[in-house]
Amino acid sequence: MPPIINAQGLSKKYGIAPLFENISFIVNEGDRIGLIGPNGSGKSTLLQILEGRVQPDAGDVAIRKRTRLTYVAQHSEFPADQTVRSIIEPQTNPERPSLMALMAETLGRAGFTNFDVQAGSLSGGWRKRLSIVEGLVRAPDILLLDEPTNHLDLAGIKWLEGVLQTAAFACVVVSHDRYLLENVASEMVELSRVYEDGLLRVKGGYRSFLQAKEDYLHAQGKRQESLENRVHREIEWLRRGPKARGTKAKARVENAQELIGELADLNARSRVSTANIDFSATDRRTRQLIELDDVAFEIGGRTLFENIRLLIKPGMRLGLVGPNGSGKTTLLRLLRGEMRPTRGEIRRADQLRIVYFDQSRELDPAITLRRALAPDSDSVVYQDRVIHVASWAARFLFSSDALEQPVGRLSGGERARVLIAQLMLQPADVLLLDEPTNDLDIPTLEILEESLSEFRGALVLVTHDRYMMDRVSTVVLGLDGLGGSEVFADYSQWEDWQRTREAKPAAVRTQPARTAAGKKKLSYIEAREFEGMEERIAEAERTLQARRAALEDPAIASDGPRLMAASADVEEAEKAVDALYARWAELEEKANAG
């Protein structure tokens, strides 16, 4: 069978510099391809060329006949006046009940319980889920996903992993989530000028790719070293001014020129720029920075967490994990002193310097990059040194030509680097980072991880990047979303705890499957109610999950009326779940009577 997509000799550039040149990209039946590369390498552009919305400057894309191809863009936007149902239904055939059932099932598995909610009211994570569902219900032969984990919480990422692992369709996924790439990809492709063919394609997941990349770069380094020695010898020969009258002499001159050109090309490809990230710690010698003593926090009658006892010291890297709505951002604000706990006490060292990265923080789109990087003058003071703004910009991969452009024109990854640059100018005893990884490419993530691991102060990190959490954190505080919390040695230990807790409700839910003889004690109406109770409880729990996610949305954190309304919605959903479980127990007892 021919490939689903066969792209050959693709080239594309915007402005002077090419994104990629003369690359080939093939997708076969059942392929699950993880596509990575540094920011600006052309990953999104390549997806759009494969989909057909962007034309290459050179090359051809052949798509197999009758192929259903679906593309899910990086940014998920929907008309404010449309509902979840009105967005998804047009993608299915109402005359085919199986497709309508697929719509309901896919929405349900994605966590949607109310199909008539306005799409404009959804948080970023739920809009992302909706855009993925919109692609899935089209029953594609190949699905192209551009950064699908952006704005998804851990539960959403797990859901997406499950979908892709069991999918019958092929897919190409652009992502910086290294665990998703490891768990899902059957092949990895990195798009980068460092490779002779413009890309490196490797069978297997992310770990297999890392080994193959290391082998490739090692071999390329050896080749470069050998080529440098040969070029050095040829240049010495040329300097002696050989007479190029003979055929052999002419051939050697031409060969020397070819070697010099090959080395220049190899040197150009080997130069890889990365952001230079290094957070500044103070010289504080205090051994106890922040102490949490029996801390609890309630909102709208709901306990987010309680009984938290924790001592934060220099060198400690604390990871905060838990579902949306469990209170991770709230706990960061308590540590910062922005809010007070409902019960317990938080004690901070005198004159403690806390630097906070807010995931909802926005840069003024109208100001120039120059003013965003150096607000007060044309230089900054970093680690007691005065640095010109052009040099400071270069540290974060910005050219001096870009200094006068508005921040609003920067990509998501570029804006993230600006925010990190601003943080680095503030010496800290404690770093509080709320989702610092959004829009960063893998090379920048690796530099950020190294910097955080070497930071001499204390770090409290909230991130959905499981790879970063594993690599950086020395201790993990898990919040369960029901008021409970637990301290773990690492992220994988917390995952095991979560699986154990999730298995218990599942076991409880299977218990009411009693014999027909037992059910005869119920009236006909009660028996019907009893049979449908599992489904009603599952739906009520999904509603509760969605409302907790809405409560954690940073957009309503500073809006008192909306915050109280969201809290009331959560409380109402919790009462509904409790009432259903109580009714289930009542019906089960009656069914088993006698």
C-alpha cells in the first residue's frame, strides 16, 4: 500500500533565512510520528504544508486518494456564541447513528458532560480538548496535531496519550512534552539545520531518539575534526603556491576548494544557538526560608487542602502536582503572602526575597522588545554587572534588529523567553514558578532545567511537564483535589498513589452489579433507577471535574463575583455526587434485602 503522505524535496523560507531546504517526509499506515525541533525550525509550517494550507517554495506533497486528513492547530479558538454540541455535530453525519454515538462517546471520554455549554466560556485547557475532539470525530486516516498538550492539565495529557496509543489512524504530533513523545511515538523526527538532510528520523520513542542523536552528533564531530585536519594540510599546500599546470595539481586545487566548502557548511550547521538561562540567588545563609504549620485553605465552603506541614530550605526543589482545581496556584499565592490561609500559619524568614512567575501574566503587546527587556534604560544590571540591552537580548536568542519590534509580534516561545529574562534580573531566595514551560522548545527546556537544578535558593514548581518535574524536583507535594495532600520522593511515586486512589472508586462502582434475584426486591421504577445509577454517578463526577477546572481558571481569580459563582457551582456538583452515592447505597441495601 502506498504511503498516506509522501512529501519530497520540500523547501520553505520566510524572508531571507530558509526554515528548511530539500527535506523529505513520509507517513505510512499506522505511523505515530513525534516531530520536534528548535523554535523557528519550521515544525508548524511543515504540518501546514502536509495539510495543504501552506504551499512549499519547492517540492511536492502526494496524499493517497480518499485519505481523510485532519489538522488541529496550536491555538484553539471558537466562536463565542457556539456551544460544544454545535461545534462537534457538523463534523458528523446525522444519518449515521454510529457517528453520532462516536461524537457522544468521544466528548464523554474527553471529560465533557454538558454539550450545550458556550465554547467561549471554556478555559484554555477545555478549548484544547474540544479542538482535539473536533478532529477525532471526523474519523481521520491521519491526524496532524500542533502542540496538543499546551494548556492541557495532567488528566488531559493522560487522556490524549490513551487516545493516540490505541488509535487506528496515523498521526504526526508536534510536541515538547517528552513523556508524551516517549509513550506515544513509534518514530521520532527532529527538524534542524544541524543535520545534513535537514532532519533526523529514528524508529522508537524519545529515549531511542536521544541515543541516536548522540551517536549522529558524535560521528559528525569526528568527521568535522578529520575534515579540519585535511583542510589545514591543503591550505598549507596552497600557501606554498603550487603550479597548477599539471592535471594532478589542478585536481588537487579543486579538491581543496571542495573540502573548504564542505567544512564551512559543516561548521555552519554545527553552530546551534541556545538561550543562556541562569537565575540569581541571594547570599542568604538562613536554613529555614518558609515554614507551613498545619495550613488549610477553604473557598466557597470547599476545602482545597488541609493539614499541610512543610519546611522549605535552600536547595529544596518542591514540585506541586494535582488535578486542576486542587489548589496548586492558590498554594503559591499563600507562600508569596498574597493570600492568608483559612487555618494554620505560614512563617517566612525576615526580608525574604520571593520571585514569582505567574502563568497568566501577560506582556504589554504595544511596548517594544527593548523596553520589555530593559524597562528603565538601554542596559540591565545582572549579577552586579551592567549589560547592554543588545547583549542581554542576544542571551535569549534575539537579534539587535528585533529590539524595536512590538512584543505583540513575538511568538509564544519568544514571549516566554522575555518573561524568563525579566525573572533573571531579580535575585531570589525562593523561586515560585507557575507553568514556566508553556511554548518553550525542547532545547530551551533543557537549559531551563539545568538552571533550576543549579539554583542555590529554594524552588517551588508547578508544571504539567512531567519530564521537567522528574528531572528538577527533589520532593513532590501531591494535592488530590478533595482536600488531601501527601509528600512524595518523586513524581512517579505520586503517580502510583494516584492510580491506587483511582482504583478504589472503580472497585466500589462495580459492587452494585448484583444477581437478578437480589433486584426483585426493588420496584420496577427503582430497578430501572438502580441499573442507571453507575452512569449517572460517572456523569456527575465528570461535571464536578469540569467545575473544579473552571474554578482554577486564572482568569476568574481576581474577579470576585465570578469566583464565588464558580465556587458555588463546585459545591453544588459535590452535593449532587454525594446525593447520588447515598441513593445508590440505599437502593443496593434494598436490592440485597432478603
